[in-house]
Amino acid sequence: MLSNQLARFLAPLLLLVLTSGAALAQAPAVSEKDDPYARAQQERQIAQPGNNAPIWKEVRSGLPQFTTVPGRETNVLVQSQGQTWRAVRVPIYAIGGFVFSMALLSILAFYMWRGPIVVHSAPTGHLIRRFTGAERAVHWTVGITFVILGITGLIITFGKSVVLPLIGYTLFSWLAITSKNLHNFVGPILCVALPIMIVVFLHENLFRRYDWPWIKKFGGMLDKSGAPHPPSGKANAGQKALFWMMVVGCGLTLIVTGLILDFPNFNQTRQTMQLANLIHLVAGLIGVTLVSAHIYLGTIGMRGAYAAMRYGYVDESWAREHHEIWYREVMAEKQERFEEVPPTPPHVRVA
């Protein structure tokens, strides 16, 4: 009876020992492509226990593994190009920050040397409409959104290095979060308004033959003698260059790359987003540098320019000195319109 009880006790134990031995004798449960990494790890543990370099070499290899999460690159744990992206960003924003700072200092130096560009002839009191209400609405929508995006983008890019030491962690955390949310939610407004602006102002920003004399003299901005400006159309060559570089070039680039960064659910890869981030950074730094010059000339740099965009009208003297060709076109159009109006009969009294 005792022998029967001992047999019943030892039988499961013997079965457990046999199955464990069979399991230990089997090869590791790894795929054929991962077998070299597994063997390398086994050999490394014998030579250098605790050294897991082969495991992390496999993880950083970027080879797809198995995952139940659907999507592109969800089966890649670590993407090595991310380290390259972080390293490349440093010289880009360092050089870009230096160029932007030098541009602001150059604008300040130019203003101290040149002063505001003024109209030398006396105002006539006769106004010419320079911009319609729709044109001004589009311009101000794009301008305000661009400034918000530029300021928040500068805070996101340089805030940790420049602003954080000045205001401390608590205030900077609020500033950084606010800047990030504004940047993300104001950006789509620019996506809608900027293409409209390009369509509205495209015709008057096409380069003409008469723009070349303006370019050769740089619009007379370096001449303080009061000599007449080179003739130009409704937009001079400098404004046209800003339109194509800042609005079309930088603006559309920022929209495309911004959408890639704002909406990762487009199913783009991490490398695509890293490349978009670098292009967005370069285009943004160029854009804020150019818009600084545009804001300067549109406010304190040239008298009458801000009023033209705010109210839509300029004095005839301003139009004749700064945009002579456009002034002649407007006056010729007015003359034709006046000639087409039939004369008022003598017996009709005009109020």
C-alpha cells in the first residue's frame, strides 16, 4: 500500500522532469532572421555577463518586428534617424537665430541712418483708393496669423535657451504650452487665408519690364538726397520679391510641412515628419526675417504705407512719388470714366 502511494507521488514528478528537459533541449523561440542577434547575445553573456549590446543593436537596427498595433512603423521600436534629426537641428536653429538677430539689428541701423521715407511734395487732399475692403481683409488675416505663428514659433524654437533663463520654469511652462497650442490651432487659418491672398494679389506682383530700373537703384532707399524714386507699378520690385519669397515660397512650404507635423494621423513615417520639421524650421526662420523687413517698411519705415493698408486710400502726392506708373494708370482710367459720363442737362440741378 505504501509502495502504491509512493508511485502515485513520483509519477507526476518524473513527468515534470522529462518535459522540462525536453523544453531545455529545444532551440530558442526566435525567427530565422533574428537568430544571429540571439546567438550574439548568448555569446556576449558568456564573455561579458550583463552586456546587452547585441539586444540594443537589434532594437536600433530598424528591422520590422511583430506587433498587434496596426499602422506604419508600429513594429519598429527605435528609429535611429531620430538621433541624427536632433543633432542636425542644433546648427540650423543656431545659424538661423544669428541671421534673424542680425536682420533686426540691420533694420534698426538702417532706420537710424536713413530715417523714415517721406513724401517731399505737399499733400493735394485728393485721395486714391489703393486697396479694396476685401484686399485689406485678406491681408490683415494673413498678416495677423503669420505674426502669431512667427512669435510662437520663435518661442518654441529658442525659448528654452533664451526665455527660460529670464523668466524661470513656472512662467516658461505656461508660455511654452500657450505658444504650442496657438501655433497648432492658428496654423490651419493660414492654410485657408494664404492661398486666397496669393490669388488676390498675384496679378499685381508679376514682374514687368519697368521693374528693372527700380532693382538697379534699389528703389532709391539708399538715397537720402530726396531724388525721385524709380517709377513702379502698384507693387514695386521689392514688394514683388517679398511676395514670391515670403508669401508664395515660405508660406506654402510652411503650410505643407505644418500639416504633416500637425496631423500625424496622415499615416506618414517618422522620417517624413523629421524631414518636414527641418524644412519647416528653415522656412520659418526665413519667413520671420523677411516679414520683419515688410513690417518695418509698412509702419515706421515709410510714412503713409500703414494708412494705405488700414484705410485703403492714399494721397495723390504719395502715389505719384512712390508708385508713379500705377498713379498714371489710375488717373488715365479716371479720365476715361469721366469722359464716358454724359453731360448734365442745363435744367437739371446737381446737389
